[in-house]
Amino acid sequence: MTEEAAVEVPVLYPAQPRAVRLMNTIWADRRGVHDSLETVAHLEAWAEDAGFGRHEDLNEHDLARARALRDALRRLAADVTADDRPHSVSEGLSTETALAVLNEFVSHCAPALRHGAQGVLEREWLTDGSGLQRELNLVALEGSEVLAEPAPHELRACGGPGCVLYFVRDHPRREWCSAGCGNRARVARHYRRNTSSQQGPATSRRSAH
């Protein structure tokens, strides 16, 4: 893994669920929209930053699987959040295809009961596969739960100008992934309001002549 690859994989909001962090490997800044999973080296860097451990034996198949799950989650997230932002989803990916992809990952997971602390029974999820593929199965399961979470802590599309990120609300009035996006949204709203108020009287005067 090169130093350049590591630099190109930003650590975005580590407190968010891992499924959301996978969705947010598509992100944007002033230079445009970026993909943190363009190469196997990127995937290795992202997996370590996301808490999956160091995986140095990944290949193009692993990358394709991770990208397929990411794109499926984003397609479904756009549906449940009524997200019509440009660059939110992969072009041509239908909801039906995205559901099939997500459910294929989830089908490798099964619930099991085990003894927990003080004799309490706890449910855990078992999954087949190994390495990062095993982790991706569990991310898909988590993603299915995030997508179905009701208000007020449901999944949201960030309302910041130019942003393409998703986040799970920690407050019912939260509308942005970060304070920075919130500030930009307020500035843009203020600019539109002032522009509208300045144009209104001029339009009225022109109409009166």
C-alpha cells in the first residue's frame, strides 16, 4: 500500500455505522466527487481505517465485491431518503438490482444465541466466508438495519451544497453530515433569500412601466 493511496482515503465520521462509512467512500469537495475505493490499495487502507484490521492479501475480486455492496447501499439509501442529488448513485443501477446484491450478502448471515454476562442470553450473527468478505457480509446486515430504521434516528442524505454523504441522525432536527455542511447550507440559503428580495422590487418597478 503506497503513502499516496493512504492519503486519498479520508477518515469520514468514524462514529457513523460501518455501513454508512462504506456508503461514504463516495465523497465530494471543491475539486469534485471522489471514490475512495478505486484500487485494491485503497480498499486495504479503508478497511484498516474502518476497523476491519489489516488485510494485505486483498485482490480485484474483493474490490469488486466491496464496490458492489457500496453501490447497492447508496442506491437504496437514495430511495429511502428521497435523495435526488447528482452523483448520489451509480448510473443505471436499479432498486431491484441493489436489493438483490444486498440480500445476497445478507444471506450469508445467520442468528445464533450464546451465553452472555451473568447468564443472560445474547444474540449474535454468524457468517461464512473469511477475511474481509466475512466483514462485508456483516456490513450488509448492518446496512439492512440502517435502511429500515424509523424516525427520528433514520438515515439521511446531507443537505449541504455539493455534498454526497449520508448519515444516521443523532438528533431529530439534524439535516447535515457536519457543522461545515450546515454552515454552507445556511450561507447559501441566506444568499438566495437576499438575492430574491433584491430582485423583487426591481421586477415590480419594471412591470409598472
